[in-house]
Amino acid sequence: MTQEKDLKASNGYIMLFVFLLLFFGSIIGFIILSNAWFILGIIIALFILPGLILVNPNGSRVLLLFGDYKGTVKKNGLFWVNPFYTKKKISLRARNFDSERLKVNDKLGNPVMISTILVWRVRDTYKASFDVDNFENFVVVQTDAAVRKLASLYPYDNFADEGLDEDITLRSSVNEVSDALEKELEERLHIAGIEVLEARIGYLAYANEIASAMLKRQQATAIVAARHKIVEGAVSMVEMALDQLSAKELVDLDAERRAAMVSNLMVVLCSDKDATPVVNAGTLNH
């Protein structure tokens, strides 16, 4: 037997009634009649009792007879099975696992701290019981291994100065990275009969030894990008101003004056501080 088998157990309420009737009836009969045969009834009743099992919603009982797998009871209720069965309880409810923060290297070799949140449940009780030693510990170890592998496949972020053109990064591609993590975990946990419901990156940051330097790097990248937009807008505004002055013939500017005007406008528009105007009361040449 290498697959889960659904076992249909007997009605437990009937056997509970038989137990109560036989047990208390034998005690009463022994007290009243003092017949030793009633002791046999008590022994039979005590033999029936271990066969009663209670299966809660989203629960199961894996049954073995002297090491031989007989089946799994998943139906809810009170049942009676062979008293010699070994009964192992396995929950089928969804479970959360929040992994520890691991220090791993991303695709560029930068140390990052990463953790994952996994939602899982047991799908195949046979595999969970007999194909792995401890399926809960198996989930923990394989999740850590999957996170380490995933982090090594993608860079933390995409930096232009490193010549990268990565579409997927750990920081910005949350959905893509989560899908890749789910697929990796499904392959690893399939042997244990575990179903992966959801896997997400719970924590992601640079390791402490490089966090400060990488923060400055990100800030510098943001500043350069902002300056690029400012310069682009300033050039467009200067061009528009020159075109309108020429079109309306408000002033005749030679090449030198146009260069001076462009220089002044670019300083005013690109400066990170408010410009202080200077009023020229003389001619344009002074």
C-alpha cells in the first residue's frame, strides 16, 4: 500500500450502547447474583471500549494493525474499529508557518535577511505518516531550503550601474517571487503529502553590515532619477521660452545673450534652493 485508503468504520453509537449495556449490566448482575460469569461480560466490554474513536471536523485517524496500514478515517463522528488498531491522529486543517529570518546571499552576492509565511495542510495522510519521519519538521526544513534557493536566483534590487536588466527582483516583483516560491515548495513537500495553499515573503531587508551603505545607494539613485526629471523639464521650459520670445519678437537676442539667458534659466529651474533675483537697471549689455 503506497496510497491513502479511505476506511469506512462501523457506527460508534451502536457500539457505545453495547459497551454501556454490557459493562453496567455485568456489574449489576455480578452484585445481585454473585455469578463469576458476569466478570467475562465486563472484560468483553473493556475490550470493546478502545475501538471507539472520535473524528472531529477536518481531522483524521490513520489506522494500523501490527504495522500494516489499514486505512484512514476522515468522516466526522463517533466510530468503532478493531480495538487492536493503532490510531494516529492527523489534523487536516490549514496551518500557518512563519519562518525565521535567514541571512542569505542574493544573485549579486549581497547578504539579505529574508523570511517567508507559508499556509499549508496535509493532503495525503499516508505520505505524511510513512514517507517522511516527521512531516511538521519536514515542512520547516524544506521551507528554509526553498527560501535560500529562491533568494540566490534573483537580485534584491535592480541597479543600473551594475549593468543589470532584471525584470524580476526580490523587492519589487512580489507576485512573481511568491509564485516561484509556491512552485518550489510544492515540489519539495509533495513527497510528504503536503498541499501548499499560499507562500509569501514575510520579511525582506539587507543584512545589518551593508544596510546603511545600500540605503545611501538607493537614496543616491533616487536623487539622480529626480534630477534627471528636473533637467528634462527645465530644458523643455527654456526651449519653450526662447521659441515664444522669438515668435512674438519681444526682444532680439544674439547667440551670446541667448546662451546667457539659457544659463540663467537653467540655474533657476534646476537649483534645489530658491533663486535670489537681481534687477538689472542698466542695459542688456551691463
